[in-house]
Amino acid sequence: MFTLTRILIANMPKILQDMIASIISSEPRFQIVGRLSADSDLISAIQQIGPEVVITRETTKQRGVDNDQGVGAPCSVNVLSINETGREAALYSLTLARASLGELSTSGLISMIDRAAGIL
């Protein structure tokens, strides 16, 4: 028996989403619970859907380093989120760390999903 890993695919072209979904669907321990376009609210989707893993496109700007520098420095940040009415708030404590995983292959994608889900 295995643990089902719920996966959200977001912020990438449909053709790339389709390729990733095809690979993921071949593994019975993975379930795609959502696919979002670039203009979707990722944070809200994560809160509503509750995936263990989010697969998203990274741009050079998001990476915070250029390709020659490799891994970005870890960063911790607290985010105070206030709702639309201004009457409620939530505090998120986030730790961001980027580890380069190298070139991606079919088996590499499966391994990285397992790693992200804490299975390995």
C-alpha cells in the first residue's frame, strides 16, 4: 500500500501541463487535484485544494539568481495577509530555499515529486 500524493500543477503553458500530467498519471500513488492557468490565484487554490506538492513554472526573475550562480540563499519571511474587508488576518511563516535539481527526465520528475512530498 502507498500514500497518495496530491499534486497541483500551476502557472505553465497547457502543453507543458499536459506533458507533466501524462507522466504523473502513470503513477498510481500520485493524484492531480488541480491545474491552474498563469492568471489564477495560486495561494487561494493551495488553501482550498490542500495539495502536498505544487508543480509550477519558475522564471529567472523568481529564481533570484542567474543560471551561472546556482542555488539561491535560503530565506525566511513572515507574511501578514489581510482579507478584503480588512477585518481578518492570517500570519504565514515561510522558509524559502532553492535547490537545483538539474535536468528533468520522466524518472527524475517522479523522484522529485516523491522528494517534495517527503517520501524519500
